[in-house]
Amino acid sequence: MSTKLNLIMMKKVFLTICIATMFYGCAELQQVANQFPQVGEILGNGDIASGLKEALNNGVDKQVVKLTNVDGFYKNQLVKILLPDELKKVDQTLRSVGLSSLADEGQKIMNRAAEDAVKEATPIFVNAIKEMSFNDAKNILLGNQNAATNYLQNTTTTALYGKFNPVIKNSFSKVGADKVWTSIITKYNSIPLVKKVNPDLTDYVTTQALNGVFKMVAIEEKNIRTDLNSRTSDLLKRVFALQDKNIPK
């Protein structure tokens, strides 16, 4: 084969490789574009982070603050604090001997203490939201339906427990819960043949209050992710449109 023919063949091979590379590169670019499409205008990292922070702040403002009101826990069936398993028999026994009002008061006081404690949550949440990085925001936006709630749980639970526990302990004293529950436990333990109980109600109510807080945050997160009307600002609409495009059909 002549040198000229070899050169022609080499040019054809080179051209084929270039075309293949070009199309492969376009496919990659299209994949990225599909994952993060333009929504009105190109969103920068700062926009995405700001949008997620706004969504989390909405969760705190709309849902968590509700829990601080009178009956915020007690009349909200989603988060109402029920008796721990070891005290359910106490409750049943007290009612069977005509002490239903005392049993009702014991449960109400646990919820009042939780309502009191949640007032300490907002500054801790606000600080965690401020510290959110772009990578945190990106992972939340394209994560599962509870990704934002999980972020707050991971970054605030320890601090919240540390704040809630002494407030609940103090609240028990302030509203007379310690005396009520001392009376309840004393009366129960004095009943012949019952198994004596001595629960750590401060720890129990603290844990249940935390569970209630994150449950309400999760409700607002679900609203923003699934209900377009809950995206109350232009930024929320544009940012969560990215999430919508990334949801598998």
C-alpha cells in the first residue's frame, strides 16, 4: 500500500475518533443538563444553599413554633406524648380505682413540659441552618424526602437534648409535675401485689419532645417537596424545580 493511501486511511480513522469523542462529550453534557436544568435562569451554588436554608427556616417557623403553644403537644395527635409502656399499667390501675382525673393530669403535665422546652429549639435550629454548606444543600436537595429533616437531626439532636432536659426538669417542678407524678407513683406502688415502678420521666419526655419536633419539620419538608403552593417564594420555586426534574418518572 502506498504512503499516500496510508495517509488517507489514517485521516479517516482520526476523523472517526474525533466525531465519536464529540458525540460522547455531548451526551455527558446533556446528562448534566438534565440533572440540573435551567429554571428561569441559571442557579448558582449560593442560590441553592439559600433556597434550602429558606425551606428549613420555614419548617421551624411554621411547624416547630406551633409546638410551643398551650396544647401544642397535648392536642396534636401526631406528637402528643403518651405514657411510656411501663406506666400504661399504672394508668389503667389508677383509673380502675377511681383516680382517672389524677391519671389525666399526669399525662397533660408531661405535654406541658415538652411545650415549654421546645421554646429552646429555635436558636439551635437557626444556628445549624446558618452553618449549612453548599454540599449539604446539594445533598439535601437531591436526597430522599426526609433529607432536610435528617440533616437537622444529625446536627442538632445532641444540643437540643442538652437544652431540653434541664428545661423539662425545671418545668416539671414549675407546673407541679414532680409532685403529681410522685403522688401517682406513690399511690400506685402502695397498691397490694403490683410491681413497683420508678421511671425517669425527664429523659422520657425529653426524647419524646425531640421526636415531636423532627416529625413536624418532616411535615413541612414534605409539603415543600410535593406541594407547589407551599413554595412561597420565587427562590423556593426555582430551587425545588431542580429536585422535581431529578425525581425518577
